[in-house]
Amino acid sequence: MKVTVFSQVSIDGKLTFGSGYSSKELFQLFTQEDMEFIHRFRGQVDGIMVGKNTICTDNPFLTNRFETGKNPVRLVPTRTMDLPLDSNIFMDDERTIMITTEQGADEEKKEWIRSRGKEVIVCGQELVDFGKLFPLLEKNYGFRHLMVEGGGMLNWHVFDLDLVDEIILMQLPIIIGGASNISLVDGQGYNDLSYTKKFEVADIQIKRNYTLMRYVRSEAANELIS
């Protein structure tokens, strides 16, 4: 399964203006054509994964509103499934999969989510086990291409486990700053160059409102060259 991290970031790699702020504020700098690009990409993948904070802060639909019938499956990993019950992802008929843990979510929550026509996968004891989850999505659910549009912590987990094949960034020409503001990748981080995750530049395009940058993991880049 191919995994693409897709994100809109500032020059300094920030996703939002801070904890509790919606990433949608950055979208004010995009034209409708720019938004259509984002939604067309959603139409090319089997699933789109976001974290709990995105649901709580942005309350997104995560659909492709420009192309009928090309909505990706929505996936939300959350240890406790502590989400607002009126979230938009629970209010429509689009396929949605919640991923939770053995210890984190009670049966009542699982049953309520299933009563809304959504699915629940239990994968991991105390934390969601992404290393087991991604092969499961490919083998049992037929996923071939997954889009991860996560915040800093979700992105950290998938990068740290070497699960990412491709990065696509729409980099806006703004500086946000702030040591505590959410970045493309947060988490524990690395303090040794040998541990860092290495990617190759595959494409750079200068657009009117942003720079489109695409990276592929070094192994994949070497295969393309050979």
C-alpha cells in the first residue's frame, strides 16, 4: 500500500496558528482552483486518515466535493474514541472507519459508532499500532493508496515507523513561528542524523499562491532512477 502524507504548511513548516486553531484558516489563502487540486487528490486515493484533534478542531467532512462518487474512506485513529457525537463524519452516509485500542474504548462507544453505520477496528493494546494497521488495511480492506492528512503527532507516528512513501506539501509563503505551534511532524523527534527519515526531491512547482513540493523516500527514488 502506498502512503502519502499530504499537507498545507507555512514556510517554517507550521500547520496551524496553535493548539485549538483550525487548519482551515490557512485555506483562506487558496483560490477555488487550489482547493479543487486538494479535492481531486482525495478522489485518487482509497482512504484519508486524520487524527482526533483534526476532527475536534476542524470538524471536516473529508469528502471530495468537486467530483461526485470519488470520496475516500475516512479513517480516524483514536485511542479512546472521545469524539464529539455530532461530528460531521458521523452525520452522513460516507464510509468511515474508526481505529481504536483494546484498553482505550468501551463497548458502548463502539456500539454507538456502529449504530451510525460506521466501522470500528481494534488494533493495539494501549496505543494504536500503525505497524499492524497499515498491512491490515491493505490485506483485509483492499487499500492500495492511503492519504495521511494528519497533525504533528499522527504524522510523527507514521514517519517514525517508516510507513511513508511520499510527501506532498503545499507550502504557503508565510511565516507563523511559535515554538509550541503544531508543525508538520512533532513527537519525540531525533537527535542523531543517522536516525532521520530520508527523502528525495521528486518535483517542485511554483504556483500563484503556494509552492507544490513532492518528495519520495530514498529507496523509492533509487528504484525510479535505476
